[in-house]
Amino acid sequence: MTTLVVAYHSGYGHTKRVADAVREGAASVPGVQAALLDVTQAGDAQWAELAAADAIVFGAPTYMGGASGDFKKFADASAKVWFSQGWKDKVAGGFTCSQNMSGDKYSTLMYFVTLAMQHGMVWVGTGMMPPRQPGHPDELNRLGSSIGVMAQADNVPPEQSPPKGDLDTARAYGKRLAEKTRALRR
């Protein structure tokens, strides 16, 4: 069984919706078990789950041009894993959500790439072309990211936003990550 863990922080629930969609996409691949891990709840059992995983997907809202402080605490705590190279050669990916169309989400995704590279992980991008109608709420990859999923959420309850296109993008990305992880495990 191939295992994938979505390690995320969500401030208001919008990023959790994206995390759920990534997990759902990954779990749709036969032979893949996908789980969510709220990094604010990371204790010994959760660190063990990450150690056993074949892939870890990082997710956080973009606040002030970077990953949320709660995610950063988790990332800083992963230095203990780094010393033993415990995540080396695991597959990695990432996603972020902010209120603005840009919101400097690229900075957050690049932070996740750097975190993964520090750990010796193997990064998988979206593999998606830009959208036919950039910004349209139903389009896959509507914000045109190749590094990881960029989602945009309006200042409304999380049940109303992010839009369908962003959640579909997250599902497709979760599926891609699971397929690449399963292939690399072989």
C-alpha cells in the first residue's frame, strides 16, 4: 500500500477544503491510502505517520506573502527529522490558498519547495497547462500554477469558497501525486 499524508494548516477553513480535495484525489488511486494531518495537532503519533508515509503534501494559507505561522512552526519542528534525513526520497507537493488572486502565493509554494529540498524529497508539480479562460471559477488550474495548487477564496464561509475549479485542480493534483508516488515505489 502506498501512503500519502496531507500535512496542512487552515486558518479559517478554506485551506482545509483544498486539503480535503487533495486527499480525495490521492485516495481515488487504487492502492493508495491518503490521510489528513492538521499540523497544529502534530504529536508523536502524527510524526510517526509522516515517517511511514511515502509522500507528504504541504499546505497552508498564504498570509503576508508566506506560509502561515502555524505551518512554519511545524516546518521548523521538522528539523529533528532533517538531522536523520527521515524524509529523504519521499515524494513532496504543495498547495496554498489566499483571498487575493495573486496574494503572493508563489512565495508560499517556493517555501514548500525549499522545505522539501532541505529534506532531500522529490517534488512533483501540477503537470497542468494554463487554463483556457484564466481566472474563470470553473477552470482547472485557473491561476496557472505549475509548482503546486494555488487556490483563491473569497471572504465568505469556507462552504462557499474556494470555487469549483480550484477544488477540482486540488483533486487532480492529489491524484497525480498519488500516481507518481505509487510509480516511484515500484
